[in-house]
Amino acid sequence: MASMRDIKRRKASIQSTGQITKAMKLVSTVKLQKSRQKAEGSKPYFDLMYETISSMLKKSGTIDHKYLRAGATDGKAVIAITSNRGLAGGYNNNIVKLIAGNEALTPEKTRVYAIGRKGRDGLAKKGYEIAEDYSEVIDEPAYQDAADLTKELLAAFGRGEIGEIYLAYTYFKNTVVHEPKLLKLLPVEVDEADLKSAASGALMNYEPEEEEALEIIIPKYITSILFGALVEAVASENGARMQAMDSATSNAQEMIDKLTLQYNRARQGSITQELTEIIAGANAIE
């Protein structure tokens, strides 16, 4: 059985850890409130953008455009959005597992555009090539960051270096529910059933020509989705960290309660032993 001194030291150590996790929980709570407002405020715009572009493509018939057909190469690119810091439960690891567990995204054929050091390091350990590191973006996401990354990816797609582009991020549903998602950004896919149903109605007319119009529309579409994913990922990260720190604080308190009980029992046993020795000494003198 551990001595009272050992129990006291361990209890003090856990109390110190509990104070840290409690402080981190409070910080994450404040950050979550700000990032949640931003995510919820921007969500209608990005949802509407997605619905609008999807509707346009459905009504466009069978357009032959480079952004609507797979590239000549079988190489793939995936944008992995994670965080730069840990202590967020399974938040970062879920994205790594999502990518590594997808049969289409094998390390041999996939290059990673990492946003977040934790995902970058995790995927590198699994053998993925880290093409670019944009980890600083996740600290304070801006629309221009998404636009710059989109421009680089589309340039690589246009040069034939990659044939498909994917996005892996964590969808912010609410404070306690965060869902890892994998989206295919390019080539933009439209179901054949949707094309057939749309073909029976009026087709979309482009002004200027469809080639020129899609050259403008698709990059803005991808940039909007990417920025929306960044905003939701930040909210999800803070929510996950708040939950993790809340759980850690609760566990620390449980351990402190158990150690307090052990300490009291050890102290009671020590007192009982001392009394027994005193009584035994008194009896011996008599």
C-alpha cells in the first residue's frame, strides 16, 4: 500500500493537472462561442452556393469541360484540415483515419495539402506525400487563403499533375457533434438521373460561352466550399477540445476523490497503529 506521503504527492500533482485542464476548458469555451457564431453565420451562404452551382450544372446538359471530367492521370490530391495543437480528443486522428481508410486515396497515388500540423504529421507517418503545408492558415482562416489554395490546386489539375481533388474536414453540427467528412471537389460530379430529369426542362444558357463561364464559376465554387470547411473545422476543433478538457477535469476530480479516501484510510490506519503501540507499551510497564 502507498504511503501517506506518496498519496499526498500524487494528489497534489493531479490537482495541478486538473487546474490546467479546467483553464483550457474555459479558454476553449470562449473560442467555441466565437467560432460557432462565425460558422453558423456563414453556413447559409455556403449551402446556397453549393445548391446554386449544383442546380446550374444539372441544367447544363452534357458539357465537356476540364473541371467536369477526370484528369488524364490517376494521381489524387486531398486537402486535410486538422489543427496545430492536440488535446482535442479524436478530432485530428479521425481525419487521418478517414483519409487512410479510403481505398481511393492510397499513399502511392495521393499527395496531401495539409492545413494543420497534427494531420500533416499523422499522414506523413502513414507514408503520404505532403505536397504543401498550410498549417498557419487554420489559426485564423481567411477567404483569401482558400482562394490561394484553390488557385494552386487548379493549376496542378490543369497541368495534369493530379486527376482528382478531395477535401477532408470536420463538419460542425452542434457543440457536441462533429462529423469528419470527405468531399470530392474535382471533377465536379452530377448524377446521371439528375441530368436526365433536368434535360426534360429548360437547359441553362451561359453568357458568355459556357467554357468561359465555368472557368469563373467553378474556382469560386471550390473556394467557397473550402473556406466554409475551414470555418467549420475551427468550430469543431474548439468544441472537441472543450469536451476533452471537460472530461479530463472530471476524471481528475474522480482520482482526487479516490486518493483522498486512500489518504484518510492510511492516516486512520497509522493512528490506530500508534494507539495500539501506546496501549501495548502501557500494559508492558504495568
